[in-house]
Amino acid sequence: MQTFHLLVIDASSNHCEGLISALRNEGIAAEVKRPQHLDELNDLLQSAPWDIALLDGQHPSINLVQFASARDQHAPALAWLMVVSEMTRESIEHAIDAGANDAVCLDNRKHFIHVLHREITSARRQQQLQYIRSQAAEFDRRQAQLIDASSEGIVYISDGIIVACNETFANMIGEESRELEAMPLFDFIAVSARDELKRALKQAATGEAASLTLQLGQSDSDLTANLVATFYEGESAVQINLKPIRQQGDAASNKTSADIDLKSASIMQELAQQENGDGVLLFVELDKIAQLRAKQGLICSRAVLKSAVAYISSSLAMLGAWTREFNGHSVVAYTKTHSLASVRDILPDILNQVTGHMFEFQSKTIQVTCSIGVASRTHDISIEQWLDNAYQAMFEARAENDGNAFKLFTADSRAGVAGNTGMTLNDALELQRFRLSFQPLVNIKSNDDDFYEAYIRMLDQNDEEVSPAMFIEAFTAKEFNTKLDRWIIQEACKKLADILPLAPQTKLIINLTANALNDDKLPPWIAITLRSTGIAPGQIIFQFLECNVENYLMRAIEVFKQLNELGCDVSINRVGEESTSLKVFEKLTPRFAKLAPRYMEALQHENNATPLQDIIDAVRRHQVEPIIGFI
């Protein structure tokens, strides 16, 4: 059931209760808040996104001018409706003049519900559009970085005119990149290569990749030019990648990371251009590459890998798929003509074809296998996540079957309970499936403070509690937001507020997900939550997993700084789980570091205290207080 989040600013709370009753009678679940004064309105506008506001202009403490000022400052996109006693021409004009999206009368229930649905649907579409635009802007930024960092010359051509290029291409010509825009490309191409380039441009414009060898200007050096149809700033264009042809005797080299990143960006760009952004994505990788090279030698293995990638690409043609070679031993394929189910039925035949095919090189006969990951796309994941999902499924297929296998990526493979119940994060929150438990930490420091750590649990379909490992990754990977973090913080603060009058020395450690490191609005929201619950910031310690801090180190530095400025302490969890180097402490100095459980396990099961003592000493050298759990 969809839940509406409404702010009501009206004459009395009785009116608000009548509104909730009216919505319930229409089968609409609604979260309704009625601020008592202007400060509370400001806090509400900052603390959560609201679908719509309803005003009648009769609130005893908040007038229309004050509401408009607060809305413009904290939630300028928030739509609002003027509630009137009667739908007349004068009342409608008054509402519009005041800035309302429309006027509604609760007595005209059908019209009221229609307008409410219309405005909320419009608002949510605008939010989704804004999110998509931000994703597109981030993709463009990343692509620009990759292009600028590429060792290849890259130029975008529209109707024979250069619309953009990177510095590498400009250096090949000996010009400044900004001077080349709007210049004809053929002015810089050797006369002998111009006719062939014209044919390649026409071929690329039809959607078919093309390549040729050419020279720039008066240079005799041969360059390989690869052409592909693309878009630049919304217009059709042809992207040309140019790189020098290595002369005989030059050392062969592997692809640089910039080359591979550019290829990733190119693939994601092509996927983004597909209509509706749906379809099925496959990531195919040859198995046991290292063993092949060790057994057959470098030259033979390179030839076999090249032939195998070409063979796999042709085999995938039965899916109506376009294919792109990725890194010399893998293929990315995309199809819109087959569903996930039909792809699943065809893949065993493709695996059998690859396994049964015999590749020959210098009289040697070699056979290979591959692993395939398959992922469909839902509207709530990015192109990058879609590609990662296909790769993850391929990796799991190989790990589970030692290669020569395929696997479909589904929410169930990551989601545990969340996937099995089919619940989204919103479903789980609305159905109140989460619980908090609190674990005391004994002698965390020799003082009078009592420390507790908050743990989240979820109720499965049998109302039995399950651990975060079963649902956290599913929710945070699929729904990249901090709704779950905010729920944890809010509920933990409520519990702490109840305890403090009886135990004022209590301090609480709250575990947050990786998403909390990527939400700029979370620290201000925390400040409001602490203020509204009457909790001093020094009584809260926010804790993040070491692996998440390392993955988002630059964001972690900023978030740790903001939390410290609020007066909250910070802790890093599972320290030393993968490495004892403690590199994260070179950039960050949290107050606490909770050690990975493996140290206590070594002490309890092996009676070996040395690893535990070593990690404690290492943490203390960084002026950080160690926490030892699982005692």
C-alpha cells in the first residue's frame, strides 16, 4: 500500500484527525504531521521529505507568509493545497494568488482525493526525474574524467566537424583542444586516408563499428582509428579513438586501467541510450585464464583468448544481442528481444557450444570454458549497478561450479529474508518489521559511563528475528538511501531518552550503513533529531564498518568531521578483519575502534592472545580506544 506523507497546517488538531479519517475511508495510508509552531515546522521540513502540505490559513501560530518563507528555505519543491470551506471562484482565485497548487474542499471528497493523487504523483515524478538527472550528470562527469585521462586520442565528430576532443588528440595534432572545436576533422587527416575515413564514418553512423589505419597531417606515423556511433550532449555523433600502432620490436603491453575504464564508460553509455533502459545484460568471462597462460604460454594463450572472445560473441548472436569485448577475456552482451526466462533456457546451449569448440594455434588444439552472469534491470538501480550485478552473478556462477556455468542475478541472491519476502525497504518500514536490541559493553574504559551498542533485527515471515547479514546488503544495495539509518537513529534515540532519567551516564553506539557516508543531509538531520529528543550529542557514538570507511574514504573524512562538530563521537567497527595494517587510521582518528571478532575467537578457541594484544597495541598507537566485543 502506498503511503502519503502530509503536512497539515490548519485551525485545529480536530480538523487534522478528520482528514486522516477521510483518507483512511478511501483506503489511503497516510503519515500526517501537524506542527504546533514555526520552529517545529522548520524542523519537519528539514528532517524528512513530504509529499504535500495542506493549509487553510487559520493556524493559530503559523500564517501563510511564515509557511511560504519556511518552505522556500527548506523545501522549495514542496507542493501545497489550500483547504477551503466552499469551492467558489473567489476561494480558488485566493488560493492561487497565495501560491497554492490548487484549492480543495473536504466536503467534495472525490475532487479532494483526485487532486491529492494528482499532485503527489506529479511531485514524485519530479523527484524521480531529479534523481535521474543527477545520475546522468554524475555519469557525464565520470566519462569526462576517463576521456581526459585516456592515453588514446579521442574526438567526437558530427557531420565531419569536431565537437569535442581530449588533450591527447590535441597533442597528436599539436594544437590546443579548445581551438579544435568546430574545426573540420579532414583538415588534420592525411590526404591518402580521407576517402577511407569517409567510408568508415558512414559505416559508424549506421550503428556498425568501424576501424582503419590513418595518419594525421604531415606525420608518417600510423594510427589505429576505431569508430563507434554515440551521442554527445544529446546529439548524434561518432566517437573516434586513435592510438599509435606499435612497431615490431616494441614491448607488448596489457591494457591500461584508463583503457579499461574508458571501455566501461563506453559500454555504460551505450546501455543508457537503449530505449526505456530495460532488457537483459550478460557478463561472460573465460575460465582459468592463469592456468591457460601457464600451460600454453603467452603467445598461444593470447591467440586462443582472442579467438574464444570472438566465438562467444558470435554465439550470443542467437539472443539478438549486441556484444562488446571488455578486457581481452570477457564479453558484455545486451538483448531486448529475449526475456530473462528465455535467456536462461538458451544459455546451456551456449555453454555447450563454447565447451565443445576446439581452438587451434600452431597445430595445438585447445578447449576452454566460460562463466556467464545475467541481470535484468529494475528502475531503482543505475547502469553501473546493473553491470556490477551481471558481473557478480558471473563470479558466483564460477565460484559455485568451478566454471562452465551461468547464474541469474536476483534480489534473492543478496537479499536473504528481504528477497524471500519480496519486501522493499519501504514495505518493511511500514509493516514495522524491524526491532532494536541493546548489548552492554563492559569496561570499555575505566570510568563511570555505561556503554551500550544498538543492534538491528528484522522479523521474517514467521515473525522470527534474523540478523542484519540477511537483509542489510539487500536493502542498502537496492535502495540507495538512508531511510533505514534514519529509522535506527530515531528509534535508538527514543530508547535512550527513556533511559537517561534513570541512568544519566548511559552512552549509546549506533551502527550505520555505508549509505550514511553518502548522504549530505544526514548530519543536519541528526542534529535536529538529537535536539528534538533532548539527547546531548556526547551521549551518542556513530559506528561504521571498516570496509565501508575504506571504500568511501573521502566521504568518511567529511562525515566524521561533521559528526565531531555536532559533538558526537565516532567508532570504526570490525577493525583488522581483513588486514592489520590499519591504513584507515592514517586519514581518520575516531575515538573508538571495535576489533574484528576473529581476535576473540583466536583467544577462546586457540588460547592464543598474541593477535589480540598486537591489534590492541596497534590501535592505541593511533590514539584510538579499542573495543573488544563478543566477551
